[in-house]
Amino acid sequence: MRRLTMRPFAGLTAAGVLALTGCGTQTGGSTADTAAGAAADRTIRAQKVMRLTEVHEQTGMTLLEGPAFDEDGKLLVVDVTAPPGEPKVLRVDVRKKTSREVHTDDRGTYTSAQFSPYDGRIYLTDFSHGDIVSLAPDGGDPRTFFSGEVDGARMNPDDLAFDQEGNLYISDSRGMSEGEAKGRVVRIDRAGKDATVLADGLAAPNGISFDADYRGLWFSELTQNGISYLLLDGEGRVASRHTAIRVDGGIAQTDSIAVDADGNLYQGLHGRPAMAVYGKNGERLATVEVPGRAAEGLTSATNVAITPGGTKAYMTVSGPDGGYLYSFDALAEGIRQSNGG
């Protein structure tokens, strides 16, 4: 999620938005440096699939996030800034280029969507109210899965990742609006009862994803333009933490993260309709961008979903011109870690 400046949501704790690229990576080791340099000219040009939303009159913007494929191959997308009564979660048939409303309400500001491997329900992060909301796969039966404080402070949950047992890992962007490093990574057990802070003192954490082997978590910090890695033990606790990749984004900032079957990271950007792609060892592999004139009026490429078992990727792109889906060929096949977040 990125900086929200729309009129009715001015009171939101939202203050850091879109992630860009055109960025380089500063990593150690001659191999990574050589690979990054060799990939510097590699550009993957995304193709427009469809426009999903227009700027909402009430909020003054539209912002698409959280693409996730359901078991029927339809794509779930959230519109962060949709006002009450307008679709906040949409289901898209990418082949027919059609969409329909899945869910709306009078309250939520949803910044991500994922299907749980435990119960198959859709889980949404409500950035404004600190809640995790779940829906039945068809969008009905809304429930509040988690609400309240974690270690004495309510969350601003942005993105989420599930482990293989269905426990949730949340990027909590607390402190974003104040420009203070109060953000956290929070683990919530699959029953929604126990919440544990795994990392704190973070600068507006945004994207979060397990690596391809579920050994650890990648997470980005929007206002630091960096990606860190949390190595986990077998009980979901932190074994170690280090800064992994520094993204030279210029005016763009690091948004959501997806990971493919080869462990490559797709780092969404706020401030430019593009994504930076890195190898698991930190080398810059490519830039995915909306080409030429099509990029005018678009200011972010927040997130991506890669077709499970395939390489067709769909990224959410937004700006004053509206909210769009763009497609490109990913570097490797899609897995759970490249499906929502």
C-alpha cells in the first residue's frame, strides 16, 4: 500500500504509497555485481489487459492491489480507495476481460487479499482499522478474523503471507503517517488468537512474502527502499534478520513483493508503473514496465500474481488514468508466494 491522499480518507493512517523502479541494487560480491550490470538493460514490457476501475469521485483516486487467483483461475483484486457501496473486492475473468463485484462494505480500506491454505477463505487486511477480515470464497459470510492491539498498539496491516499451516504473517505499517519507524512484522496463528511481533522499529513495512522454500520471509520498507530477510526456525520464530537488497528507486518506493518458483523477487513500485525483479542472491535481473505513452497517467505497479504452474503474470497498475491489469511473462512459474499478498 502507498500514500493515500484522497479527500474522505485524509484521516487514514495511510501515508506511504506506490513503489517504483528503474532501480539498481547494491549488493556485495562480484557475481551479483556482474549479474546486476549485465541485466541493467533488460526491460520486460507489460501489455494492457483491461481497465478495471476509474477514479472515484468521492475519494479522488483508485488504487488496485492484492491480485490472487482462485481455484477456478479467476483473479481477485482489491480497490484500496473504493468508497462505501462501490466494489472493494472484484473477481476478474482475464480471458473474457470482464469483472464483477465480490464484496463491499461501509468501513474497510483493504490493501491485500490472499486465500488461506488452511480453510480456503479469502483474507483481507483493513489498513485503516487494524483488522483482518475473512470472506467465503464466493465473497459472502464476512467475518472479523482478528482485531485489537498487538503488544499495546493497533496495527495498520498492509500485506500478508501465509505459511504452509495457515498462520498469517503481516506487514504492519504503523507509524507511516507520522514518518516514524514504528512498523512491525506480526505473526498471527491460524486461529486468530495469538499475535507475536517478529520484528519492529521498521520504516513503513509494505510487501511481505515467504521465499520459495518457506525458510524465511522477505519484507520491504516503503520509506527506506530496502528489502530485508527474516530467517525463521521451525516454530515460526526469527532465527536471524538482515538487509538483503537496497533498491535505488529515485522518486519511487518499494511496495508489495511476490516470489516465483525459482525464488526470484518481484518488487512492486509506488511512484512509477514498473516492477524490479531480483534473484534470491540480490542480483537485479530485470525491470517490468508499462511502455511509452501507456505509462502516462499511471503512477504505480503495486503487486503481481503469476498463474499457478504457469508463467503468465498479471500486475495491478493505477494512477489518475484509472486502475488497470497489465500482463507479462514471468521469469519462472507461479507458486503460492506469487499469488496475492
